[in-house]
Amino acid sequence: MPAQTANTTPKRLRILGDDEIEVLYGRPCFTDDERREYFALSATEKALLEQFHSTTSHIYYILQLGYFKARSRFFVFDLHEVMADARYIQEQYFPGFPLINLPIAKVTRIRQQRFILVLYHYRPCRAQERQQLATKAQQAARVDSKPVYIFRALMDSLATQRIVSPAYSVMQDIVGKALTHEQNRLTALLRRHLGLSETHALKGLLEDAQGLYAITRLKREPRDFSAREMGREIGRGDQIHALYEVAKKLIPHLDISNENMKYYASLVTYYSVFRLKQLDEGIVHLYLLCFVYHRYQKLYDNSNK
């Protein structure tokens, strides 16, 4: 569960797995039943065929229409890539037409797409829509900074507003910038409210003391609820009590959701000390404060069992 942001990696966010990307962005691969469903034409859809003159453009239009109904997006393809679908359309609507190729001018392809967008009350994702997505992403990041959460919030917004989703790489960039914006907001607040002594105490969690990092000891969970293990838990609580009071005082100033607090705290457990030391210092302070806050409350709960 890495914190994938523009501050921590030069690469684009890995938000989805390859299979998920294919489902959302890949051209559909229809079964026979799906061809009957998606390539069926309503009276209005049939009427649009009259806007195009050649049988080849008719077939291409029906292909674009069917794929759009399935994915709410458009694809560019050659005949050999869609032969099974094209053959079905040819047999269903244009029997006897020699299906050899699908040569179609770019201007015709785009014109067809415009007709389809109007027909289904969709609009493309242009500059204005992308700016709205960026704003939506920043709002979502304040609720939950997991990249997949922001991505899904954007996809839901696109579907609700009937906007064609931009390319996955565009979505990656929008989510990444939103995460960077949220981290910059939080680290700026921390710089304003954290004193030198508090900053030094946070750094101390990542220092090697007696052969073991302090944060590594804090990550350890009790083996059971025996008196010995609970005594160790109490000792860990004493160790971070002062930082817990700092976190309790600072967190209201951060205007941070409970979900994000838990997420940032979990990253301290996920990352090694070596990796934490490689991250931006302000980001690490944020993660550590959230970790201390949640760990202390858990220590308190354990010691009262």
C-alpha cells in the first residue's frame, strides 16, 4: 500500500492493475450474445446511417456505436482487429457486401463520434472538464488519499455528468497532482505548527538506539494479553505519550479526515525505516504523527483489556 505520489516517485501512479485497466479502457471483446445486444440498432440509430454514404462507413459507424454503448468511449481499429464483430454486422445488415477492409477517413470517424455523443447526451473531456476533474480530485484527496479512491470518485463524476473519460494516463496525472496538492497543504500546516523540540522528537523515532529503531519497537504488536506483554505495551505508551499529546493538539488544525489519518498511519507500518528516510521530511512527519496518534490509542485499548 505505498503512498504513490509525485513526491515519492518519478513515475506515474499505478492506480489499477492491468486487468482493471483492460476492463475500463480496452476495446470490448464481445460474445455472440453481446454482439446481438450492442450491435442492435434502434430507429434513431438506424436513421443516423443516412448521414454516411458508403457501406464501409456504415459498418464502421455500427462498430463505433456498439463499442461506445459498452465502454462509453471510442476506439481506433483496423478490420483485422475487429473481424468477428465486423463480420457479424455485415451478415446482419449488409449481406453480400465484400468485407475486405475498413478504410475510413479520420474526418468521417470523428464525425461519427460527434453524432454518437449527441445521440447519447455525452460530451468530450476538454480543458474545462479536466479542470473540473482536477478540483474534484483535490476534494476527494481530502476525504481519502488512496489513489484508487480518488480515481473511482472521478470515474463516478464522469459517468454522472456523461463525460467521456480521458485516457488512463491523464487520469493518473490528475490523481497524482491532487495527492501532491493535499500533501503540500498538510506539510505547510505542519511547518507552521510544529516546534523544534517536537520536530526533533519525531526524528528520534527513526534513529537507531541500542541496535533497534524506536519506530520498529512501536510497530510491534503484543503477542497476547498477558501481564508481561501488557507491561511492554504500557512502556511503549509512555515512550510516545508526549508525541501523542502533540498529535492530538495538531490534528484539528490539519482538517484531515479519519480515513486519511488511518491511511497515513498505515504507511509507517508498510514502509521500512530506510524507505521513510528517503521520503520528504514533511511527509514523514505527517505519517509519524498519524501513526503515533493511532498507535497510542491502540496501546491504551490493549492495556485496558
